[in-house]
Amino acid sequence: MEEISFDSVDNALKKFRPYLLRDGGDYELVDVTNDGTVKIRLLGACTTCPSSDMTLKMGIELTLAEKIFGFKEVVQVY
């Protein structure tokens, strides 16, 4: 398990990105704070998708929880 950093989060999320791209969406990794919060901006189809909260919590957040030591939560920024 990797320590939390911008690069470790970015690398972990690259494995998740194809699922978003397949549906016309994407994300931008905005910030990774020292307390373990990851800030993400959803792009494309994800901005208007009614399932975007599920994508953040059940997709991105679970992916990071499994791979990144010190990860706390994902928050969406606009």
C-alpha cells in the first residue's frame, strides 16, 4: 500500500479512468491534502450524471481506500 501523495493518488486513479471515459466522462485530480482528503472535479458526462455521487463514493473512494495508506475521503469540487 502506498503512502498518500498527489502522485500515488494519480497513479491509483489512472486504473479507474477508463471506466469514466467509456461513458463520456472524466475527472481532474485537483488536490490531495495532508489529512488524506482527495479533491476531484468531475468532467464531461459525469458533471450532469445522476450517478456521479455513486461514482465518487463507490468507485473512486473505494479504489483509493484499497490502494492508498492515509486516504480519508473524496470530495467533489466544482
